[in-house]
Amino acid sequence: MSRPYPPRATTLRPTGEAGPARIPFPEGRASEAGVGTRRRVLVSRPMVPTSMRASVLRAAGDVATEERPVPVPGPREVLVRVTAVGTCGSDTHYYEHGRLGPFVVEEPLVLGHEAGGVVAACGAEASRHTPGQRVALEPGVPCFTCALCRQGRYNLCPEMRFFATPPVDGAFCEYVALHEEFVHPVPDTLSDEAAGLVEPLSVGVWANRRAGVAPGARVLVTGAGPVGLIAAQTARAFGATDVTVTDVSQRRLELAAELGASATVDAGRTPLPESGVCPDVLLECSGVPAAASEAIGTVDRAGRVVLVGMGGAELSLPLSHVQNFEIEVTGTFRYANTWPAAIALAASGRVELDRLVTHRYGLEGVADALTVSARDETAVKAVVHPQE
Ligand SMILES: [Zn+2]
Ligand SMILES: [Zn+2]
């Protein structure tokens, strides 16, 4: 464990004003309105500075803390003071390789997309929040108007602007501005870290929805990394009665069992086909093609396979098994309309997020946070506290 930060629920309120602080002008200075009427101070941002620290990826393997202007929220945006940001495999991949699939880092980029924080100020037309509200950030804003957006499948919007995906900056910084519809209030029972980890929980909720997990389901989760551990807990919360988790790490399997898996299989010792597992849903979270192929071969008739983990470029399917058993295989890409359910699952304790956090860093420690899992086998989830 590195330096322990107790989870904090920081509040930040504007002085002398009950409603949201309005920011029609940049620079956070008091501005005036009401031509010909009594001079009235519309906005003051006494608590919001004009510059902030941001951890910037400048090239593969090179992150540094830089001073940047605090973003000025657009009319429908909310300015959020970021309190905790989980690190994700995609952040690590950008850090190590400077690219992820088709996305290439060509300009300096702020990583981090699993963020919780506190509303600091609201744009001129943003009416859903009040400064001081603790929130979880849904880190992608779609176009709202394309056919997929109108169908509610906005995760597939071709115009999606997603945190920490070039050229959109992420949340390893002190403040971010985000459209108010994607800033979700959380109860005070949720820690700052858990508010950030609502993002990977949303991945788990979306995977379980795509798989149609229902009461009585028998679910196999391959891979006990953060997403697998979350997907397994979510499957239980969705009513699955058998949740088997496989991994090659005994330590992670023990954690899976503590978090509610009904069975675990050490895939390094027992080949999955010999384990007797016969699920009707497979949530593939390992990203290891060989493990995925083998697991698909265990799925029962009319079963469903959801590919969540990202790993190899290709996967060989046990084709006669898939055909003869009419198994459905589908991918997942992020999530849509999951935040309210994910927040409720975390707040009710049905999914434990705080248990996943093993390492904590301040903003200067982003590089260490992104690489700790390669150095320390006890690492599950590293969290960055940008205010530290
Ligand atoms: Zn992620
Ligand atoms: Zn769209």
C-alpha cells in the first residue's frame, strides 16, 4: 500500500448565494448585468482558481504535471472539482504505447476517465446541480441527435467525445467541465473513490444487461481484474445464483470469493473444460483470446457470451459448439444509461467498490499509478487524488 488517503467528501460552496454559481464570463471574476437597472453581481467564483495542475501525457512513457487554465464551463456544462480518478487499463495502454487501437496521441493528452468530484460552478443554462453537490462523472458526451443517440444507444454515437481519448482530455487534473446531463449526483454514503469507480461499475451493468442476466442465471466470469470483480458482483445483484470466476491469480480469486462469487476456478491449475462449469452466460473479462475460446466452449445451450475484456485482435471460436448450441456472442462498448443503476447498486452495498482500491497517489504519482499493476501483484485498482 502506498500513502493512505481516507476517502473524503469535500464540499465547496460559493459564498453568499443559495443557487448555482453562474459563469457567463471567463476568468472567474465578478461580472455585471442589468443595463439601466441597479448594478447586480451575477457571478463570483471565489473558490475557483483560474489555473490548475493537470497531469499531461506528452509522449509514450512521459507524463508530467503542468499548469493549465481551469476550464470555463459552457452554457449547459458543470465545472467539477475532481476528487478521485481510477486508473484503467486503457490509460496504461496510452501511457506505454501512445495509442490504443485506432486512437493515436498526437497532441499532449490528459488521461483518466473514472472520476468523482464536487460541483464547483454551473454554466449559465445548467440548472440541474448546485455547487457543493458530490457527483460521479459519465465521461463521454454524444451528439444527442444521430439515429443511435435517438435509439438510446448513444455509446455507439460516431460523434462521441470521450475523456482521455484523443483529442479529448480526461480527468487527471484538478477541474473538468462536463455537460450537466452526464454529471450524476451521488449520495454521501458513497466515498469519493467509489464515485469515480461508478465508471467501471457501469461497464459491469452494461455487460450484464447485454447478457440478459436474470434471476437464477448461471454466470461464468473469466478474469478477476477490476472489471471481472465488478461484473461478478453485478451479476449477483441482477439475480444470478451461480457466479463462477476464473483467473490465474489465487489472490484475486480469494477476493472474488469474498465479494460474493459462488465458485472460483484457478485456470492455471484446472483447465476450465474439466471444472464442470456450464454457464448460460459468459462475461469474458480477461481479454485473453485463449481463455475466451476455452470458456465459450463451456457455455450451455442457448447461452450468451458478452466480450468485455480487451486484449488480442482475434479470437478463434469453437464454431460447432456455437452453432449447435445456438450461442449468441456479442461485444460491449462502454455503456449507455447505466449511471443511475450503477450508483444505486454501489450505494446499496450490493456492489462493493471501495474493496477494489489497493493503491492511492497524488497527481504527481500518475505514472506510478498507471504502472503499479505490472510491479505489484497485490494491485487491483489504483486511484489518483488530483487535489493531493
Ligand atoms: Zn476504463
Ligand atoms: Zn449521436
